Amino acid sequence: MFSEFKKFLISGNVVDMAVGFIFGAAFATVVKSLVTNVIMPPIGLLMGGVDFSSLFIALDGKEYASLSALDAAGAPAIKLGLFVNDAISFTILGFVMFMIVKAYNKLKVAEPEASPAAPTTKVCPECAMGIPLAAKTCPYCQTAQ
């Protein structure tokens, strides 16, 4: 069992998958930064100076000056701004992954279709049995070919 597990871990597919996970995590961090630091500030500015990351609804009925004050108090809240940022990050990441898979599928070399094998038998016109192409006489009905 150990040798099978070792063979599984060393196989190329597992290594490729591990590299993909690491690359995916790093890419997700870059996309999150893009949304938080580049995309959302201009959108917030266009909407009257709103900082989306600080939008929340406190569920305990109290008013909090900022998201950090809410977190410091440990109050329950619906953090709408963080959800909007994460939803936009997810959408961008999904679109980029779609484009990568689409490009990969275009570049992937299609396996050539196997040509049909040349026939090795023929049908005897008398008894309709399959016989080798080189046969001079049908082994079933003894008809000359």
C-alpha cells in the first residue's frame, strides 16, 4: 500500500495539480488586491465617496464608527462591503480561469484519429462466411475463390 501511495504522489499529475493549487492561490491574492485597491476605490468615488469595504449592518442595534470599531466590540454584523469585494474577486477569477482553460483547449493538440484497419478477410460468395483474403478455396464450402 505504501509503494502505491508513493507512486501516486510522485506521478506527474499530482505534481502538476500541486503546482496548479499554489499558482491558483497566488493568483487569487493578486485578483483580491486588484479588486480592493484598484477597482473598488473608483467605483466608491463615483457613488459619492463610499468605501465599500466599510459597509456593514450591525445586528445588535448599536452604531459603530467603522468596521474596525465593530470588530473590536465583537458585535455581530452583516458585512456587505466585504461580500461585494469578494463577489467581484470571484467573478474576475472565474472569468480569467475560463479564458485560461479556453486558451489551453485551443492549444492542446488533438490526437489523430486512428485510420480503420485494412480488411484481413473477405466474404465467400457461395456460403457468405468470412475467409482470409489470401484463401484460394473456401474452407467451409470448398468453393474456389
